[in-house]
Amino acid sequence: MKPTSALLAALALLAALPVLAASAPGARAAILDGFAERARAADPGFEGFDGERGRALFEGDWGLGKPDTPSCTTCHGPDPRRAGQTRAGKTIEPLAVSVTPSRFTDPDEVAKWFFRNCRSVLGRECTAQEQGDFMTFATGL
Ligand code: HEC
């Protein structure tokens, strides 16, 4: 490689760095936008997400799904900044984005786990509003 092309290659790499660094927040923003779109479709009066409602969902003792999982905290523990445990004793990495930066970056994972976990705890799927509220809560911690 000539010195100039090496320099150009190095510059191109440097230019790409901010894009790489921004990809997780960008993925989260896209997922949250999707929830907002669905929440608005379900309720034209939708006024945005609220992390405190997300906290209430997380901490609530619902007992509406499976008898051994009355709350999100049953598996995730009371503090989303700390690890939780599955019923089988397997460690679950913290849900708080500040501790586990990969949280809420893969739309399929997010959809799969909300679907499963809301049914386990609430006995139904979570609404787009609830999912956005919870995501806002866990992202803001
Ligand atoms: C039966 C145990 C259990 C319960 C109860 C539970 N979860 Fe989970 N949750 C898991 C497991 C296991 C995973 C997947 C492993 C991982 O992501 O680390 C997970 C992953 C998630 C994720 C995926 C986050 C991401 O994108 O990486 C979200 C969101 C989530 N849970 C929210 C909730 C909410 C909200 C509740 C309450 C309504 C809840 N969970 C109740 C076990 C549980």
C-alpha cells in the first residue's frame, strides 16, 4: 500500500468510528419509534412514553400469568441494574442499558422476550405503550 492510500484507509476508518459507536442508540431509537407508531395507532391520544409507568409495570405484583412468576422482578430481580436469575437458576444479565449496552438493540429479541415474559407475568401480551414505557425506564437507568 502506498503511504497516501494507507493514510486514506486510516482516515476512512476514523470517519466510520462515530457511526459504529452510534449504532446501538440508533437501533434502540428505531425500536422505540416502532412502539410509538403502534401506540399511536392503538390510541390517537398517545402522548409519549413514561419511564415511571415502565417502573410500575416492572415492580408490580401482578400474578395474572403463571403462578410461579407473579412479577418481572421474579426473574430479573428488584434492580434492573443487577443480574437476575431464570427459574432454572441461569444468570440473566441486567436489563439496564447503562450496565448492558446491548439491551434493546435487536428487534427480534425484544419482541420475543416481551411476548414470553408479559404472558408469564400478566397473562397477556404487553401493549406497545407498555413496551415503550418499560424500554424508556430501562434505558434511563
Ligand atoms: C420467567 C422469568 C422471567 C420473567 C418473569 C420476566 N423475564 Fe424478562 N427475560 C427473561 C429471560 C430469560 C430473558 C432473556 C435473557 C436475556 O436477555 O438476558 C429476558 C429478557 C427480557 C427482555 C429483552 C431485553 C433485550 O432486548 O435484551 C426484556 C425487554 C424483558 N425481559 C422484560 C421483561 C418484563 C417487562 C417482564 C415483566 C412483564 C419480564 N421481563 C419478566 C426472563 C424473565
